[in-house]
Amino acid sequence: MWDALISSFFIISDPFRMGMLMLGVSIGIIVGILPGLGGLMGMALVLPFLFGMDAYAGVAMLIGIAAAVPSSDTFPSVLMGIPGSSGSQATVMDGYPMARKGQAARALGAAFSASMIGGVLGALALTALVPFARPVVLMFGAPELLMLTILGLSMVGVLSGNRPLLGIIAACVGLTLGMVGGAPAAPEYRWAYGNVYLFDGFSLVIVALGLFAIPEIVDLLARGGSIAQRGAVLGSGWLDGVRDTLRHKWLVVRHSLIGVAVGAIPGMGSSIIDWLNYGYVVTRAKDKSQFGKGDVRGVIAPEAANNAREGGVLMPTLLFGVPGSSSMALFLGALLIFGIQPGPALLRDDLDLVFVIIWSLALANVFGTLICLALSRPISRLTFVPFRYIAPVVLCIVILGAWQETRHVGDLITLTAFGLLGWTMKRIVMPRPPLLVGFILSVLVERYLWMSYNLYDWDWITRPLVLAIAMLCVVLVVGGTMMKQRVQVAESAKEVNPAPVVAGTQRAQVGETAKEVDRVS
Amino acid sequence: MSHDAQRLQQMMRTAFVLVVVALAVAVIWTAADFRRAARLFPVVAGYATLAICALELMRQFIRRRLLAPEGDDVSTADIAIQAEESGLDGLKRGLGVFGWVLGYMALIMVLGMPWATVLFVPLLLHLRFQSDWRATLGIVLGLLVLMWTLKTFLMMRMPPGLLNLPLLP
């Protein structure tokens, strides 16, 4: 194994292959910066050029794209409150408020450094787990996958602030909207009314852009001025963000490992991992008061997990030939173009290639992050430009991103409709993240519920791993609620009776003065 | 936030919950025609939604009428709206801007993306914001270059519109 690890480093060090890796990183950064486009689009773009190419170079380029997108999609999330891709939705929650306070460079610095560490940890985890991952992944059947999706749904409580019922209602709306189109458990189109556009249901990209991008553009234009609030300064830059990441190093490690573990389960999309980690960091934090208002931990945790996820996603892809995500399906296609058969035989016959993939992942994360860090300060100055000049550009890119989904006029109508829904929800303080979580998990919950019921009747409830994940759900929900209540009680006590501290201080000051008077006299 | 703005927000929130109730009833009602496997989840989710909406309406009634008639502060893990935008004036301003976005979408559907952009950007910047014409021209040209780049190098397609007018090579 060590021989393969070293020899694969020399393989990837070839200037042409390294150039292809850098090209992939550059494409990934561009695609990530444009809202609505993601790794899937970037990979689809280069797929026709892979025929006849050296396999190692082609694989390096594809991994370069996959690794760079989760880093660069942070730019629109932090600077404009628009998710750059489905994997950076949760970053908006705290990254954007930081940008509005004039701390865009700090937020970006923290996000990119956490991304880099997360990405490298993902690659390391992939290296370490390659020999042992197979039995672990095989432990997860339909009931366990169902419980994991329910674990994702239980985060709704955490994302709902002081009104959990409003959050659950929003999640129910999301679940309902996710039911439109083909039913996962039966040959039936629900609420499509013969409209071909609705047969596949609503696109996640369009729903996310509509819910978050359009309302933000409308509100910023209506308010006037720039994204950063009047009087705010850019902040002392990205180095502060890097320091934040280093200060929260265990947070980065914890969420990177969660990203790898959840990413290794096929079907757990980047958006699920993103929200899961955001919810988890809020639940575990002692001081929750700044979440949603610009807490740097809300940026670090999802970003670290998001990049680490790529290491996890590669596990089922390489070990079983089961694509861990939609972009990995294209990656599998690329491997087949090169005549490589993914699966257990890959580890036996072509270990060099596996380690080239791992090296590419680690190097692409480092290069991608360095480029993004270099760009963070100049790009974050955009937050001080009057938004009326930025709005047409952003609106144009958002519409183009949405249009690429199916290139049907329905994309524009859906974008507008979800924009109106998101804007209304924002105005009436209905939390939008739970709606998105419900929408994302709707199909998965229904599919796994039906599969579990068909395969095991209701006996699946008693499976040990199911019970363990159920316990985790309960602990997270109950623990989160209790902690929230404790914080609220402490805050209200502070508001009602701030006197003891002040009085105590005053008493101490009076005492000091009296002592001084005594000493003088 | 002013008392009026808060009342407006509360009324709109109640209206939203009532719309969700109507949606849940419609889901349960129409799902009756589906096969069992396609019906199970919508019906379960629909009834759950109804129950939660009922709880929320009850909570709103008790809190606003009995416990704290003067206010019902809600804070959620979402990007908060600015205080100055929360009143009726802010609502009107927002709706006005949303009208512009709708207009842009309508123009795209009729004229296609490039022509719609050439028309929309100067109209928005001059009629709504009285901007400098040089900035307007720069943004329009920049957007056309961006669209051409995306079309040429990323093979992205632009919405052609009903008239399908050619502008970009």
C-alpha cells in the first residue's frame, strides 16, 4: 500500500497531469462562483474532451473540479446570500450576516481555510478507510438510511429558532412540494396534471435559488445602498478568518469526520450534509445567541464538512461502483471511458489509480483554497458597491443558472414562484431553511419508508442501528430544546434583573474607593 | 419594529398558516385517487401538517389574545429582514421591486435573454434608480460579454424567448 501511495505521487507530479489538475480546479472555481451551477455541470462540460486522454490526467481534472466547487461556491453564499451550489446553502445563514457587518473577508478566510482542512482530512480518511470501508457501508440498509433522513429532518427543530412549530410547518410545506412529480414507490405522477415539466418534480437548484436568491435581490434593491451596512468596514481580512478556523480546530476535525461519514452513504446529497452539520454545530454550541446573526462557527462547520464529504462520496463510488452523488455518477462514466471498472477489483488491480485520485483530491483542495483565499479580499470589496449595479448581473446569472436545469419555460416560472414564496416567508419571519430541508428529504423519506416496510414489515424498527440513530435523534431534539430553553431563561433573567452584577461592581468600586480613602487618611 | 409593522407581520403569518391548512386539505383530498403506495406518504404528511397547523393557530390565539397582546416576537435561524423594511412602506417598496423582477422574466419569455437584458437593465437603472448612463452602458456591455463567454466556453444555453431574436453570435 505504501509503495502505491508513493508511486502514485510521482504519477500525479507529471507536469501535464498537474496542469490538468489545475485546469480542473480553475473550472471548478468558475462554476462554483456562478450560482446555480455545480460540480455536475463542470464535469459534464469536460466529459467530451476525455476520450483519448491519459486516464490519470483525466481523473485529476475531474477530481480538481469536484474538489474546487465546494470551496468557491462560498463566494456568492457569503457575499450575496445566494447559495453558490446545493452544498453551500447553510453557509448563507451566518456567512451573509457577517458580510453585512463588513466581515466578508473574515468569513471567506474562515470558510476557505476550513474547506482546505476538511478536504485534506477527507482525503486522509479515504486513504485510511479504503481497506475497512466495505463492511461499514454494507451495514446500512433501507431502514438505517430512513433513520438517517429522519435525523436530517430532526434538525428542523434546531433551525426554527424560538418557534419550532413554524419551522415544522415550513418543513411540512417542503415535504409536500417534494411530493410533486413521479412517486418513488409507485408508477404514478402526483399533481403533475399531465404537464411534462412537473413529471420530475421541482428542481432543487431552482427551489434553493428561488427561496434565497430572489428575495435577497429584491430586498437589497428595495432598501438601496450596498450589501455591507453603512459605516461597516471590510475587516482586518482573511487572516482573521484563518485564525478563527485554527481557534476552532476541533470543530473543523469533528465536522470533517461527520462529512466523510455521511458522504460515504450513497444518496446523502451535499445539501443534507450541509444542513446536518449546521444543525449539529448549533445544537452543540454553548452560546447560541449569535447563530443566524454572523457566528463564524456557522460558517466553519458546514464548509469543513462540505469539502470532507468528497472523500466520503468517493468510497462507495470506488469500492462498489455505486455513485455516492450525481457528480460521482458522471465520474463513474468517465472511469468507464478510460476502460476502468470501479468496484472491489479496482483496489486489487489498480491501486495506483485509487491513490492518484486521493492525491488529486488533497492537492486540488489545497490549490483551490489558496486561489480562493487570494481572491477573497478583492472579491469581498463587492459588498461595498451599491447593490443596484450588482443586481442586474446577479439576477442574470441566477436566471441563467436556473435555466440550465431543463431549459424549459417552466424553470423561469418555478424560479419566480419560489422567489415569491421565499420573499413572503422572509417578510413574515417563517424560517426558510426547514422548508428546504423538508423538500430535500421528502423523496428519500418516502422511498426508504416504503422499502423498509416492504422488506421487513414493521420489524425494521427493532434493528440495532435503527434504534441507535433514533436515540441520537431524540438526544439531539430534546438536548437542543432544553439548551435553548436554558439560554432563553438565562437571557430573560439578565434582562429582568441586570442589577446584581452592576450593583456588585459598584459595591466593589465603592469598597475600593473607601479603602483608598482609609489609606490616604 | 413598530407596533403596526408587528401586527401586519402577525396577520400575514396567520394567513400563511391558513394557506398551508388549505394546501394540506387539498393534498389529502386529491391523494385519494392515487395507488396505495403513492397515497400513503401524502396522506400521512397531510394529516401531520393539519395537526401542526392547528397547534400553531391555537398557540397564536392564546399568546396574542391572552398572554402577550402587545407583541409576539419571533426569531428564527434565517436571514432577518431589516427593521425599516418590515412596515407597510417596506412591503410596498419590496412589491414594487418584485414587479421589476416579474417584468424582466416576462421580457425574457417574449424576447429572449440577451434582448430582455438590453432593455431591462437601462430601464431599471434609469427609471428606478436614476443612475449614471455610463455605468448603465458598462453593465449592459459587461452582461452581453458574460453571456457570450458562458455560451461560447461553457456551452450554456440562453432562454430564447417566443420571438427567438438573435443578438449574440
